[in-house]
Amino acid sequence: MTSVFSKIAKGEIPSYKVAEDDRYFAFLDINPLAEGHTLVIPKRETDYIFDLDEAEYSGLFLFARKVAGAIRKVIPCERIGIAVIGLEVAHAHIHLVPLRSIYDLDFKKPKLKLDPGKLKAIAEKIAGAMSDS
């Protein structure tokens, strides 16, 4: 069965896309821990991140690094935190979360409720910073 993330990457489900190339896709988490919380996925559907071949694994993290740089340019934060959990959606993905404190990367805390206009504006800012790189 096709994952929800594969459907997002194919454009079958709308998303707030921030970056894309032929192998990877990055979009805002609609239930973010912080403004700018972004998910980075390989387009090829793979459930477990450590099942990616070496080139795809390395490429995913290099792509995520570019996205993190763009997030940091436009979202006030100290750093960009990274998490790979892999249990909530059966598709390998990286969480990039803008951090102001060590506690900002706590998935037990309540998620932000951002309206579609705000999410769209954030995605556009990050995407704009990607093209500046």
C-alpha cells in the first residue's frame, strides 16, 4: 500500500512543499512542534531509514542539510534539531525542527495549530531561502 508521504511527493495529497529534487522531497509538518518544522523524505518509498542504500541514505541527509540551512535563514532559532523516529508513518523521513531550547524537540508536547495561510507563508519563505543557496 502506498504511504501518505508517497502520495504527498506525487502531488496526490496537497502539502506545503519547501524543496524537491528528483530523489527527495521536503514539506512542512502540518502538526508541528515549532514553526518551520519540516519533514524530508526520499521519493522512493522505503519504510525504514536504515534500509536505504548507502547513496540514497547519504543523499537524503545532504538534501536535509540544505533544507535545514534554508529553515535557519528564515525562522528565528538557535539551531535546527533533527529526529528520525519512523514509527508514525511507514515511509523513511527526517524531522527538521527549529530549536530555541533543548526542550523544543519533545514529541510529547502539544503540537502547534497553524492556519493554512500561515503554513503557506512559512513554506514560501523556506522555499525562497532554498533558491538563494
